[in-house]
Amino acid sequence: MSHAQAQLNIFACEPEYGALVKELAPEAKIYSATTAMQDPHQVQARPSLIAKMRQADLAVCAGADLEIGWLPMLQMKSANAKVRSTDKGLFFAAEHIETLGQMASVDRSMGDVHAKGNPHLHFDPQRLLGVAQALTVKLSQIDPDSKVQYQANLAHFSQRWNQAITLWEQKAKPLQGKKVIGYHSSFQYLFKWLGIEQVADLEPKPGIPPSSAHLASLLKRTQQDDILAITIASYQSERGASWLAERADLPVLVLPMSVGGNAQSESLFSLYDSVIDILLAAK
């Protein structure tokens, strides 16, 4: 392993990208700005984050405006020219794949929506593989001496990931056609991949907490008796979900949003295992 690679400081905006970097550049120093128990839309630009950004050779983020509320402030206050532009050491995963749910125009009346599409793309295994390929190119640009090593790491990751996809798809077959009520569009990529339909949302509009009137309309929807469960991410409030679950006699499934979202999710591989296991247990 080259000395240069070992010295890379990498700032990951979310833990899933910290985990992906670890697969591709295991010798790098990796810092994750958020945890799976935090809403990645809502992050404070704390002095500790500014200090980490100041040291970074590369910042790896979801993009599609997920970090729009805090990343520009970090970039400005850290005064680190390396991570200011995607021409240099800034990498947005969403710019390297086709995101779901892109919109031609958005306004505040629509709630917290992303014109550039859903940024939670790490739950589509094929898209994530595309991100890994693009990230390998970026790592090789920043640290050209280690290019051969990065390519070898990508090949090793890709082989294991493709084998895992086959197993996951086989294991998750019983979930095809199942219906859930979700919170936000957090798991849009996961559900699309596994053939699960999110028929309703606990939020009346993205980013707006559930109102009693909205929950009452959802309760009416559950009377069709075709809902598998109510799903929320590890950092989302359980209040509305619990109210609805109690009255509709449905389970609430707390799915890990990222690596570290529960005890099982220690890597990208075990994160996928965990969400599929939790969904299957409700069947």
C-alpha cells in the first residue's frame, strides 16, 4: 500500500459514503460528518466539522442538494480550496447516476423536495456500484501513485457486491408486491429495487410532520387490509407511526437509514442484510 494513500484525509458527508470509501481506500483516514441516527438534511456546521473539512483532501457526499443546508457553510468556513469544486476534491454521488424523482421545477409550497431527484440512492445496489466506479476514478485523480491499488480494491468490492446482490434478490423475493406506509421517500430506491410499493406517506408533504387529519386519512387507507407494515428510518420520529400502528394493528419497522443505524449494520453489506431481514420478519 503506498504511503500517499495512507495519508489521504477523506470527509464523508454521510456514513454510507464513509463505508464505501473504506472499501475502496481502506488505508485513508475517513471521517463521517453525520451518523445514521441523524437527519442528513439537518446538520449544524459545528467547529469540529469545520476543522475536519479544513484537513480534507476529498469530500464525498450524496449530492442532489441533500447537504444544501450545511455543506456550503462548511466549505466557506474551512477555507479549503481542495473541497470547493468537483473539479478537485469534491465528489457528489448523485452526479454519477440517474436519480429517481427529478423535477423540472420546485417551490416551497411542495415541502422539502429535491429538484435534482431523491438523494438517498445508496439503497440501489446497481447505482451504488456506479458510484463506486466513479469514486475510484476520483481517488486515482487525487492520489495517482495509488491508482493500481484503487482499481484492485474496486474489482474486489465489485465482485463481492455483485455476489451479494444475487443473494439479496433471492432472499427478498417474498417481498415483491407488498405494500407499506412510509415516512418521507427515504427508502424509494430500496422499495423500487425489491418491488415494494409505498402506497402512502406519513408526511402530508415532504418535511412536514404528520397532522392528526392526515393520520386519520391514513387510518382509513389501512382498512383495505393490504398493508404489510409502517416503515420509518432510524432517525425519524415514531410518534405518528405508533399512533397509526396501534389503531390499524400494524407493525412499525424502524429501518437503518445507513451504516450504524442498528447493531447489525456495520458495513454496506450488513446494512442491506439488515433492512431485508427486518422487512421479511413482518411478512
